[in-house]
Amino acid sequence: MSRVVVIFKICYHFFMSEIVISNISKWYGTKKKGKYSVHGLNLSIKKGSVFGFLGPNGAGKTTTMKMLVGLAKPTSGHITIAGGNPNDLSIKNKIGFMPESPSFYLYLTGREFLEFIAIIFFGFKDHKDHIDSLFRIVDLVHGADKQIRTYSKGMLQRLGLAQALINDPDILFLDEPLDGLDPLGRAEMKKIVLDLKARNKTIFFNSHVLADVEEICDHVGIIDEGTLIASDTPKNISIGYRDLEDAFVQIIKKRRDDKATNK
């Protein structure tokens, strides 16, 4: 393969990707004592796709997401979001973020909370129509005027997604959006994600619900102890295994067994 072709492929890959993660690492602790939460991570996610980031508890998923949205700074490496730096305000305006355990002002209603978030983004304007549309998108119209302290887990998840959509972002980062939902709630959340994808939104999310990941994701990455160990389509990763969940378990088990053997 000629040098020109290689350079062309690299450039094409870069410009077609909405999210590019280049060899990022995150070290916690002092120079002499500490550990990598994420180490040497490389990923690229195409615009308009759904990417599932998988790993056991403590694998580095949430740390990675915090670096992607600018809440944590990589120790080394580089992140490009929509062609820019995630710390730039112009890029932040294109991002929506739903944390794993969103915190709310419990004595506000859902509507009052979203009005508060809308003021932060857009100032003191009439946001009623926009907020009403968000409640319809996340199927929370029935809870719009109830105090958040009365919400079920599923309603809290929907409100968390609504606040992530307040600025109509091009790119969504969702940390465990399916966590704690019953089958009906998961089905509704998956439909919302696919509807957003149909609007050419790029969605990066962490999840432990692998059956749902297999159903809605175009591409997945598996991380363990801060290191990416697999990245491909759910179908390709599952070759030779019963399903994605079986592949996930066996791939991580093999890595850990090999690591123990080589000590």
C-alpha cells in the first residue's frame, strides 16, 4: 500500500469521525504511587452512529466519558469532538451529557427543573414550547408538573435524558441510561435512542445491559482495567460465542487468565 493511500485513509477516517480518541491515559495518584484508570485508549466514532462502551465496574468507562465531555483532563493523549477540543465552549454547545446518577432539585417540578437548565443555555426567554417537546420526546408529559421527589427511577432517567437534550446537541454522552429500568422502560429508552440516531445524532453510551446494546449499537468497545481489549460491531465480536454477553464475559475472563499466567 502506497504512502499516499495510507495518508488518504487516515484523513478520511478522521474527517468521517465525530469523536476521535487518540492514545489517551488518565493517571490517578502521585508520580510515585497511583494507577491508570484509563491507559492508551484509541477509538473513533462515526457521525450518526450509536456506540456502546462496555466494561465491568471500575473498568474506566465513566472516567473516559468525563474526559470526553471535559469534566476530567487526560494525563496524556488527545480528544477531538466534532473537529474541536471538548473544553472549547463552541464544542460544549454541541454536546449533551447524562451522568450515571443525575442529581436534581427534588422540590422542583420536572418542568421547573428544565426551565432552570434552559435559562443557563438560552437566557430568560419563553421556553415552554421547547420544554413541552422534550417531555414528549422522553415520554414524561404525565410527570412534567409533579415534584421530582415523587418520580420513579424510570422517570428520573427520562428527566436526565431530557436535560441532556435541552440544547438539541449533535452528540450525546449517556452514562448507564438503561440502569434500573424495567423491560418496558428499557424498550422506551431504546426507541428514544434510535429516534435520535434517525435524526443523525451521534450517541456514545455506557451500559451493563448487553442484550440491549447488541440490539441498538452500530459499534461497541470493551474496556477492562483501563485498557481497550475489543472494538467492532456487536455481530463481529459475537462470532464464536452465543451472543454479545457471552463474548463479553469470555473475552474479559481470557484476558485476566492470560494476565495472571504471565505474572
